[in-house]
Amino acid sequence: MRRFRLPSPALVISMVALALVLGGTAVAATQLTYLTKRTGTRLVKHLAPTLTVKAAKTAYSPGALASGKTVYGTIGSQPPETGIGSGDEVGDTASLPFPAPVALDNAHVSVDGIDDDSGECTGTAAAPTAAPGYACIYVYASENATVNGGYIWSTQTSKYGFQMSWDSTAGGYSFVFANWAYTAP
């Protein structure tokens, strides 16, 4: 029959030390996680005291553009010289950063000085403006091109963007660039 031997004092001391080290690490990790969460919560409350869970859940779903809010952008293109002939039409598209509350149609997309008959586009390329419900396009650079106007192609209405049409006058090197503004009604 085998007799059970007691562990040596060195083995007992090393096992106790190992248990303390592992236990201490677990306690420290738990405390660190708790302190990090607590510090993060304090920081958020300090930097954004009015932030709520409801607001946080809807922060990335802006819905439609708010009434009276104006957004800005640029539109235009420069096709390759070899890819455009005399009289060829080019269509450039601008996207609104948020859906418009009311869909745009051809009557509400204007290029300043071309199809702006009712005075809804009173700005400039350097300071674009638009009357409520209108997208106004202001050409600031063009060469060998004739701008036809602003449009909504395809479905004839869109909450998401609009187009600008232009023709190459003589083919070859041609471009049109413009700034735009849209104000929600």
C-alpha cells in the first residue's frame, strides 16, 4: 500500500502565492472595468448633460431635413477629352445630405441665369442661396460648354437629389462646375 506524502513547504508556499496572484488579478480587472464604466458615465454626463437614451438611438436616423434649413454642395464634371463630342449632353447629379421633406420637381430645380424665372435663386456661386422648397445651382467655372438647366430625371420627383444638364459646345475638352443650395420648405 502506498502512503500519501504531504507536500513540501516550498510547494505549499508557491501554491498560496499563485492563488493570491491570480485572485488579485481578477479583483483588479473587475475593479478596473467598474471604474472605467463609472468614469465614462461621468464624462458623458459632463460633456453632454442633455443626452438621453432616446436621443442616442435616433442620432443616426435624421429623418427629413428640418423646415427652413439650408444645405449646400457642389455639382459638375470634366469628362475625358476623347469621350465627348460636339453637342453631347452631360448630366451631373447632386445628392442631398438628408431627404427633402417635400419631393423636388423640375419647377423647383433652377440654374441661376438660365431657368431661374421667378427669382428664387438670389445668391452667387460664392454665397449660394435658395428660396424655401428650391434647389438653386450657381455655375462658377465652365469651358466649351452650354448649361441647359436643372432637372429631376427619371421619376420627375425626388427627395434625394437633382441633376444639372449641359452640352459640350465643340467636343473635346469641356467642363462645368457649380455650387448649389437647397432650403427645406
